[in-house]
Amino acid sequence: MLDYFILAGEVSGDNLGAELIEKLPEKNILAVAGPQMRKTSVEVLFDMENLETMGFVDVLGSLPRIYKQFKQARNAVLKRNPKTVILIDYSDFNLALGRSLRKKGYRGKIVQYVCPSVWAWRKGRIKTLEKNFDLLLSILPFEKEYFKGRDIRVEYIGHPLLAKIQYAPHEKKYLSLFPGSRKTEIERNLPLQLEAARKLSPYPIAISLSDENMRPLISKFAPDIEIFPKEKRYELMQQSHAAIATSGTVNLELALYRVPTVVTFAIKPLDLFIAKDLLRIRLDHYSLPNIIAGKTIFPELYGPNLTKKKLEKELKNILSKKESESIIKLLETQKTHDLLDCLDG
């Protein structure tokens, strides 16, 4: 009998999934897997890359493909009947999958690993979790309290980054760029990041590569700049005076390494309209370090705020000794040390 079905829909989920698989006592696992999970002993149903999209508009154009993969995943679970289904992050797809599995009669355990951001928007998803899921694994400290009184078991397990990242002072050398892992992310963010860095940086520039398949694309934009492979990204962070990073888990990694960072996220005007005016997503902060700390540590430039002029202004600020020291001090103060200590479950 199949022990687990595990699904990851994006790079961060693939990393979490690979780490989880190594800890599971039973290894009879069917998975929708990315490159890290595929290195383990799982049976692969299909590659995670088939699910990757970015932005609401891109999702709309990909709906036929995604729905085909949705049915394939659902039918595989119903046919193979695993003891437990573990769905990692990728909340809209996974919540729909959990709901559909219950409607189709699946009676095994369903676990959502990484809480959907219901505390920020679309709180109605809580009812979907309560009705269809047995366990919610949270990696952010405030989420368990948020679910207090709800009809679902929530366990705060701590953020997996804490075990990986051991900060120590290191000789600084670079201004580093972290343009993202997807083609569209890189194409929308890297040109502006490069332009600002080339104009203002007094340090050598380096680029972090999240996916080896993206090397030709990054090299096309920056043939003269040193590229660090994914496995050396922490080495690059240790050596960075400052960074410009596309929004994502990497923002938290940079915070844990005390690297002053400007966070960018280019978004299509139609995506912005859908997010703000239709879905009414309005947050005080969007990057994880700022959300966890409840204050602005890293300047954020999202959507229409991401312009050449504003990026150059924010980069100039964090490159200044005064502002750089201020950010590092914020990350090291006991109050904001919650950013680090509260990640330890």
C-alpha cells in the first residue's frame, strides 16, 4: 500500500518536500516532485515544473494545462489510496485538491504543509481547511494563535531555514542580486536590478542562480557578471555588503544572514488590478522579514512602486554606511530578533 502522496508546486515547496522525505519513516511515496525531491527515492507522478506559473494573468493562460495536472494528481490519489496526502504550500491548487479528494470519497489523512496566508486575505479558505484537512503545519510563529478556536489541528513546526543558516561574521565583497527562480521573474526583475547595481555599486556584482536551467537566460542579461550556483547561495550571502532580491523565501534567508536588501517584485498592471481591486489584497508588508517583524526592515518595491528611480534611491540608501548599519542593528535587536528566534519551533 502507498504510504504517502506528496505534492509540491514551486521551488520552495520542492525544497521542503525533499527535507521532509528524508525524515519520513516509510518511503513508499508517490510525488509531484521538483528537482530536489526527484533526487530522493520517490516515485514521480509528474514533474513539478508542469505546475509553475507566475501572476494571475499567467495562471489564466495556463488553466487548461493546470487542470489536466489537477485531474491527474486527484485520480492518482483515488486509485492508489495512500495513507496520507501531504500538500506543500501552493495553496490555491492544494486546497482545491483537498476539497475534491474528499468529495470523491478519499478517507485518508490530508495535511497542508505551509499555511495559506488566510491572515492576510481570503479568510474564507479557513472553512475549506476545516472541512477537508486533518492537519495544518505552520512555519510562521503567529499562525497557530490565529487559528485558535478553529476546527482544525494546527502545529507550528518552526521555519526549516533556521537549521540551515548559521550566521557568523564574514569578509564582505559583493553587491548580490537574487532575481528569482522562474523565467518570468528573472525577465521582469533582473534588468532593473542590474541597471541600478551597475550604476551605483562600489562593489563587484554577483548574481545568485536558483535554477541551473536559468543560467543561459541570466548570462544573456549579464555576460560579464559572476554567477553563483544555487548550492553556493549562502556563501554569496555571507560575502554580501547588500543585495537586491526578488520577493520570496530568499528575503528571509538574507535577513538571517544580516544582509541589507531591497526587495523587488515586478507585476503586470492587470495582475495588480486583480490583486488590489478584485481580490482586495492590501497588506502593510509583503516580504517575510517585514511580515514577521511587523515593521519595515527591508524596503519593498512592488508593482508600480518598482521604478528605476525608486530602486536607485533605495539601493543608494542601503549602500550608505548609516542605513546599512541601521538595518543590521534592526535585525540584531532583541525585539526584532523574533525574526530569528521565533522561527525555532
